[in-house]
Amino acid sequence: MGARVKVELTEEQAETLRMWAGSGKTEQRLALRARVVLLAADGLGLKEIEGKSGLNWQSCLKWRKRFLARGLEGLKDQVGRGRPQSITPEERVGVVALACTTPADGSSRWSVRKLAEATGHSKSAVQKILAEGAIKPHKTKYWCGKSPDPEFEQKQAAIIGLYLNPPENALVLSVDEKSQIQTLDRTQPLLPMRPGNPKRLTATYKRHGTTCLLAALAVHAWTVEGRCVESTNHEEFLKFLKLLYRKYPGKHLHVIVDNLAVHKHQKIKDWVAGKRRMTMHYTPTYSSWLNQVEIWFNIFARDVLRDGVWRSKQQLVGQIMEYIKNYNELWAKPFKWTYTGKPLVA
């Protein structure tokens, strides 16, 4: 294993080596190398250093020689240590540029596997390149584009004004429909959730028809009025408006709807024109997100429709109406504004 070699240290070298060996912030490999040299300076042989440092005697010999030849610098990693990069900077730029395009195979986005096949690199290399460039082909963010409606400012200001400061003796109703709600049944019985196992459904199903839900959210009273119908045509929508008109006597109804053709049917306009207690407010084009009932529909879909199983359309309709009843009695509360950024400008 070689002769016992005494390593002589200056005071400065000894202090630095003790700092490297004892500091918790020093890289582990550098701390081990410093410990080897300190043990050698104490006159220990390679076998003894091996037992006390945890490194094999060949590594101990290597770092002792490095220190004797180059001092403290000999214990540090040499420039260029490790496996050289096999992917050039130009190739990395090419991977990123390709990931930002639309594939020519008919798919809408790149996957790591497809990028690896197209560039000839491994999947792990492609993943690393994408991560370094903060490129996420699998992720999509949506944003609200500018509405082409020339009356956008007036319409949105009127609707937001109703939300924030409704007129006296008025009721603000946010109205819309959720169409084509499928009555899905499973071909095998549902397996209920148990500790360690989620609820389980068969992937195969059968349909028992569809229903449509007309809903009106009383924005400030927090409650929902709902009605299930066979289809969402102007006759059914007019019946629903008449139901709301009778349900809230003595109140001026401000009804907020989107630009669906059903809502703007001439018979609807003619009927509303003859009612002193009802005013229709249409959201700007491509701005149905201003209608608060859309928020409630998301809650409804999450609570009722997701993973639901119904053996008949009547069972589905019954569950929907029971949910609305319980929502009004137990959970109804106004939606709060949470946006804290700057106001959006047209």
C-alpha cells in the first residue's frame, strides 16, 4: 500500500483543512479529502486513514499525492471534471424551438417522446433541456381575449354595477341553461369508496336520455331557482321567465343573460317589452364569464354531475332538484370578488 508518508502542513493549511472537514456547509467530497490530509499529517498510514475516513486506500493515496503536489488546490475538482456534454448548444436551441411549434403529424402539441424521436436525443435529455428552458408543452393557459362588441364598456359597466350596487326594490337574476346533461348508468354496480380504495366505476356505460337545466341565481339573495326541461328552446325559456316573474311579485327583475339566440328571440323581446318589472341585460360578445350563474354551474357540475350514476332520467332530475333545494337551505352564500390586480382596460 506504499510507505508511510508524513505530510507537513503550514498553520494556514491546517486551519483551512480543519474548516473544510468540520463545516456542515462544505461539499461532502471536499470534507473527506481534507480529513484524509489531516490524518496523513498526524502520521497515519494508508490503512489507518482508510479506516478513519471511510474512503478506500487508493482514494486516500490519490488525495495525499494531489495535496503534496499542488497543496490545497489539489483537493478541489479540476475544471472540466465529469462527462463532457454530448448535446451542443445549437442542438439544445433546436429542441426548444421545435417544442414551440405545432407537430406536423396532426396532433396539437408535442410530447417528450415525440420530441425525442424527432431530434434523436433521449427522453431524459429532452426533459432536461425543456426544464432548463421552462418549456412545458403539456400545459395550456387560457385568457380572455378582447371582446369585439362595440358596446362592451357600457354593457359590462351596467352588469358590474348591478352586482356592486343594485337598485332599491330590485332583484338581480343571473340566468342561463346547462343543456344536454346525460343520464349515464354503468354496466356494473358502483363499488363504493373504502380505506385505501377510491370509488370505482366501470368504463362502460349506458345512456337513459338527457335533460336540460334552466337556472336563475339571485345574486344578492344567494339562492337558485331551477327547472329541468327537455330542450332549451325559446318556448321553454319564456316559460321560465314567466315563472320568475310570478315568483318575485313587487320586485323589479334585472335579468342577466348571454347572447344565445334563444335569449334574443323576438317573442322573448316582445313579452319583456310589455312587462314594467323586468329588464334584460345581455353580456357583451364573448363575455358570458360576466354572468355569475356560470360560477354556480361549475359548483353544480362538480357536486352532482361528476362521476354520477343514474338508472333513469327521472332519478337524475330528482337529484338535481334535491341538490338545488339543499343548496338554497344549507350552502347558499354570495360570491366574493377575489381579483386584486389592476382593472382590465379595453
